[in-house]
Amino acid sequence: MKTICIDYDGLLFKACCAVEERSIIVKHKTGFEKQFKNRTEFYGHHKKKSGGWLALNKEYNLEEFEIEDTRTVEPVEHALGLLKRQIESIVSNLEADKYYGYISGEGNFRKDICTLLPYKGNRKDLITPFHLDAAKEYLKKYHNAIASNAREPDDCVTTDMYSAIKKKENFIGVVFEKDYLGCDGTWYWPDNGELKVISGFGELHREDTGVKGTGRLWKYFQCALGDSSDHYYAACFSDQKNGEVSVYNKLKDCTNDKEAFEAMKEHFMYLYPEPKVITNWKGDTFEIDWLYVMQEMFYLAHLERWEGDRIDVRKCFKNLGIKIC
């Protein structure tokens, strides 16, 4: 029997956003108003806030405007119908006998254990799709969705995959994120119809769109670089630059875990050659060093093979015969 497990969050947001048309209205203190598709069109880059319409109209300053988010939303049935068709298509394409999946529930352990930057803190200002809660209830009622309380759907799907591998079950994870490339299993990406069987140490390579890879080496690459979508960065408190090409060059020739950990140790020591005192987003002040940052990156990047699964970096170095100091 072939079973598929779907990371439903990927489908949820796509379906709910597809039935919304969003825009912003900017209101100048003089009473002048103008509508834009988004903030980027208005003031350019979201961090630098330079560019866009404001750059062409230099007589105005950003501080003189109020920004109001607006949206036009289609009926909820449109979002639910889209979800149903997506699920039916996936089940049909994979010829599955059984399917279920996970949606985000209450809590997230990564938000509790992060100390350097707020995990997914770059998403705090994002607007939640209007029909998201209704779509979640629909998935739970009609499509075997389970809430991933205290964990993320990624962890739950990975845990079930790990169990299926041990039991030698015919099991496919239906996923939408690059994090799964670092996990053993049979994975299917509906966006491009790609089916991958991933196992073992893996590899890294470069493409026109950037660095790609699979297996544990891909996980190590993520740890040594970071993830902008989840808002964690290996160089978050470093004085050194840390680009994906430099990380790739450090890891690309590694052929086993010992070589990879030696390369990561060298890289994190380059980023943090000396301990330093930092103040995080909570206002807490404490000392960090290269090993502290490396450990936190593993906590945030690693998908759980079982609940409570954590990679202890110190133990890894010890088991591989690598001295920390």
C-alpha cells in the first residue's frame, strides 16, 4: 500500500492567497492618497526602504505617509475548491492508496529555543490569508489533516518518513521546501513534479539559480549559511561576510561527515574568531563563540526524525574524533 504524507501548509497558503488581491493605500499628511500593489512598489527594498515610487518623487519622505493594507477576497468556497483539486491531483499523480498531512498548530519549539535572532521574526508583519482558519478546518474535516502542535509540519512529516523507512513502508512525503533535501526519504515536490529519493551523506553543486544539494551535506550547508525565509543566519553577529559561494567552497569537496565537520569548524571559527558579547532582540546580553552559534544553527535547521530529536554538536565532534579546541 502506498501512503503519502502532505506538508499541508504549502498548499494552504497558495490556495488562500490565490483568492486574494492585495494592495496598499498610502496617505500623505496633506491628504494626498495613492494605491500601490505592495510596499516594494511604493518605497522599494523592504529593508533599505530605497527605490520604488518614492525614489522618483523625492519631494516626499516615507515618514510623512501612513500605510493601509487592503485586500479583495473571493468566497471561501473558491479557496476550498482549489485545495481539493490540488490534493486530488497529487493523490492521482502518485497513485496513492492513502493520504494524510500536517498543518501548523499551536506553538513552535524553535521560537522557544532560539537566542540569537527571533525564529521567523521576519514574518511578523505579514498579513495572514483571510480564509486560512476556515481552510485548516476543511483539511482537518475532509482530508485527514493533523495539527503539528509545538512542532512544525516539516518535523512531523520527517518523523513519519523516518519511521516508514525503518518499517520499509511504501511512503512518499509531499513537500514544498528545500529543507527536506537534507533528509533521507522519498520526496515529491508538486510545484515542479520532481520526485527524489534522498539518502546518506549527499552532495553540493552550483546551478544558475544558486547552490543546490542533497543529503546531510545540504543540511550542513544550510547550517553554515542560514536561511533567510526562516530568519536565521550563521553570520548574524559576525564581522565577516558569509555568502553561499564561500560556504559552498568550504564544503563542496567533503566526502564524509568528519571532513564536513572539520570544514564547518574552520568556517564558524572564521566567522567568530574570538568570543564576543552580544545583545539579542529580547535585550538579553550574553557571550557567544563559534561553537555556540554553530549549535544554534543546527537546532534551527535540523528537521526532527523523532519528537525531541536534537543534534548535539559537541557530541558530533567527539564521535568523529575532532578536537573542539
